[in-house]
Amino acid sequence: MLQITNLHANVDEKPILKGLTLSLNAGEIHAIMGPNGAGKSTLGYVLSGRPGYEVTEGSVTFDGNDLLDLEPHERAAAGLFLGFQYPVEIPGVSNVQFLREALNAQRKNRGEAPLSGAEFLKVAREQAGALGMDMDMLKRPVNVGFSGGEKKRNEMVQMGIINPALAILDETDSGLDIDALRMVGDGINRIMRKPDKAVLLITHYQRLLDYVKPDFVHVLDNGRITRTGGAELALELERDGYKELAA
């Protein structure tokens, strides 16, 4: 589904990714772990097409198409979803309005008819209810006045409604208490653990992986994947840290 080959990328002319290679197949969940400044968030931003992140070498294909040749909205329409470490607030735009427009844009890209207001609200209620979110929250401006945990749950509702093929989740566990962590983990499994979907889960800590069992764990250090293993690798990192691994 996603093939990254020898990817190099700069931010403000500073090299961050330095020859990263990674392959995700449909049906797989991959976790990316690594020390601060290793390039984890940069990878997510490069894949989503955020301005200011310059690819200088390498290639990325998504479902056989050149991902780097697409504009950010085209990547989203093709089925890519980015969950932010710090979800942004959008004053004046309600969650319901935002999500209906996003979903219908994707349906249009697939040649499907747009959902009516009533049809969309039914989908929204189902997804919000599964994550313990009141529909009144979806009528509020996007993330405005939300706590950190509410913002992350709101992103899971967004992901459930949009139903992407590939989810790139950048430190989704950041700022979550124990109950919210479990709920978000359950949401990822319910929405994305399917044979036609894949997840790239960027995290500092092993705790989310107690709920979302990855097929592979990768260590990203100094802009490259330096080690790959199974779920036991995350436990090793939690126990010994990155310095011990490098040694």
C-alpha cells in the first residue's frame, strides 16, 4: 500500500530525513518510535504534503501512485489521513460542517453520491457514540475549547467518519489519561484494523501499543530506520531506552 524508498527531506534547508526506507502492506499496523528530533513528525508531515517540508531525494508510492506528485487535498482524497500531535482549533467552523464537507469530497473523488444532511448525521452519531462523544460537541467549532483528550477523541471520530485507507497518527497518545488512552486505542482497532487498511503509528511510548498491537515496530533515529522488530521491540525500548539500543 505504501512504499517509501530512500526518502530525504529538509526543513528550513536542514536535513531531517536522511535515506528512510519503509514498506506498509494493507492489513498492517506499523509503529514508529525514536528519540526527540529523530524525524518522526517530519515523516508524517512529508507524507501528508505539509508546506515547508522539502523532499530532496527518494520516492513514495501510495497504492501504486506517486504520492509526492499530489497536492495535500489530493492525498486526502486518495485515502490518506493525518492525526496531529497537537490538533488545531478552527474557530467559526463546526465539526459537523467540516466533516460533512470532508466526507463528501472523498465520496466525490470515488464517484459516489454525496450524503444528505440526515444521512451524514446518522454516520456522525454512530462514530461519536462509539467513542463516548456527545453529539453536542460535534456541533461546536472544531476543537475550540476542547481538552487535550477531547481533541484526540474528536480526531478518532473524524477518522471514523472519513474512513481512510491509510492513517498516519502522530503521537495520538500524547496528553491522554488511562481511560482516554483505552478509548482511543479501541477506536483505532475498530476503524483501521481491517484487511484493506493500514496504520503508521508514531509514538514515544509503549503504552498505546498495549491496546493497538503493531505488526512491526521500527526505530527511527537520525532520519533513518535503524532497527525493525515485533511488538517486543517496543518493550525493549521502554525498558532500556534508545541509548542502550544504540550502544
